[in-house]
Amino acid sequence: MLCTFPRCYPEGFAQRLLECFEGRRGLQGHLRHKQFVDPKLTDRQLFDKMDLSDPWIDASMCEVWKYLYNNHHVKIPDSWVTTMAEFDKQLTAIAIW
């Protein structure tokens, strides 16, 4: 016997989803609009300009970062060593270990 469910959500769910989207913090503009990226900047310069607003602590991404950053098999290019050390310092200050 095949069980089918309606393919629509209750109006209350949709309203709550809209409230969550409109009340979000940390995301500027609509997600469908791409932000301008200066093509003259290198990837490292772009990374340096980004602020560390949400380190995804609840998803344990800090532990993933520490594992990769301290792994002796990972080789960070010389041009990124200072940038990655600064990122690690900022992340360590924010994260609860």
C-alpha cells in the first residue's frame, strides 16, 4: 500500500520561516544577490579582509580546523603562513575549547 502525503506546508510554517529569514543576523542583502569581489585582489587578500563573524562552533568546525592546521601532512604555502597563523589566533580566542 502506497502512502502519500500532501506536498504543501502549513501556512504557519511558511510564516515562521519568513520571520527567521527576515530576522537573520550576519548576512547582508538577499542570498540570491552576489556580493562584489574585487578581481584585482588575490585569494589571500580577500581572505584577510573577511571578518570572523561565525566560526560554526555548534558544528564543531573549530575542531576540524585545529586538526587540519596542526596536521604534519598539511603544507601551508609560505605566502599564507602569516594569514593562517592570525586566523588560528582569532579562532582560538573566540572558540570555547
